[in-house]
Amino acid sequence: MSRRLYALLATFIGLAFALPLLWALSSSLRGGSEIFQHISRLSWETLVPAEPTLGNYARLVTGDFGRAILNSLIVALVTVAAGLLISSAAAFGLSAVRFKGQGALFAIVVLSFLIPFDAIAIPLATLFRDWDLTNTYTGLILPGLGHGLAIFLLRQFFLAIPGDLVEAARIDGLGWFGVFARIYLPLSRPALVSAGLTLFIFQWQSYVWPLLIGTDAAHQLGPIALANMRGQFTIDYGELFAGSIVLTAIPLLIILRFQRHFTQSIATTGLK
């Protein structure tokens, strides 16, 4: 197959995935009566609004959605900062330090991200209610701190760091904390970015847990606020599409900003 044919095939597949997102973006810039006007017969008007307006986005800012987006950013960013500290320390212990039961402990870490979080969300929420963590940022953040996939990614990257380098540092009198802080962390920037993106996306897309723990308006997260836009009898689809675009655009921009580190981390994770 020629290179030109590959390019055409890639363009077609890319458009097939992009069209729903482009239609949602176009719908977020239309008035309520215009959104479904051109969907039955596809034409350029299906994707290009005749009279674009930012009114749907303006209503988002003045409503509860703006506060919910701010809450989502706080929860996701704190999770990334604290989660990276915990995950990198756990990955360092599983890769650099030899101890009895290390293999069994790593198997538990792998198992933890294979089990869907939603399966344990309800009993965990009952426990958090007993600890008075409902409607608190602490309650929203805690389950995302020890993510098994982030520990797995960091451990695999740490295994590629030469053992001779660690032995030389130990002979020079550097303690384990010094080895971790001065050798492993500076060499692992791509893996840290990749693990940070994993933690961010986990919290940003989380729905069931915020629904159980963040029940008041002050601690509501973006996906819950988006779902609550549906009224009992009417739905403002323009505002709904605008909210969907905001929830999609923020993680998309972050991923595009760090995609080089993410790709590098994935490419080197399986070296050892």
C-alpha cells in the first residue's frame, strides 16, 4: 500500500473520530432552536453555525458549573501533586529496594488497577461517611492518591535505571532517600509526567465517587454539574454541549502540552 493511500486512510479515520466532537463544538455555539435543525440531512450547515453565539458559555460562567470546574481542577491538581509523591515512593520501594514479599506486594498493586473502582465505590463511601469525609475535598481526593497504574508505570521506568549508579551513590554515603530524591526523580521526568496525567484523567473523569461523596453544591465536580443541567421537563442542549466542550478541552490541552513526555515514557516503560 502506497504512502498516499495510508495518508488518505488515516485522514478518513481521523475525520470519523473528529466529526462528533466538531458537531458538539458547533452545537455549543448555536441557539437552542438551531441545534437539531440540520442534523437530519448532513451538509456544511451541520458543522458551521449560521449565527454563532457564546451565550451558552456565558451562562455556564454565571451558573454552578463554573464553581464545579474550579472544584474539579483543585481535586485533580492536588491528587497529581500528592499522588506523585506517594506513587513514586512506592515504585522506588518496589524497584530499588529488595525485601521479602516484594513480588506478592507488586502483584497486589497490579491487581488494584485491574479491579474497576466503581465496584468498591459504594462500600468505600459508607466508610468515608463514618469518618465524616462526605462533602469535603479530602474525601474527594483520598481514593485517587494511591493509583496502581501510576505505581506500575513508575516502577517499570525505575527498573531501567542502572543498578551500578545506585551502588556507586550508596558507596559514596548517599542514603536511600538521597538516592530517591537526587537520582531516581531527576532521571524519571517522562515517567512522572505520564503518571501525573494518569492521576489527572482518573480524577477528572470520575463520576460515581463524586456523586456519592460530593453531594452539596459547594463540593460538586464538573461531570456531576453537567449531569444536573438536565431539568425535569426541559433540557438546554446548547448549555449542555458547551459544558461538554469545556470538560473535554481542559484535559485535551494538558495532554497535548505533555504528549512528548507521555510518548517517551510509554516507549521506555517496557525496556526492562
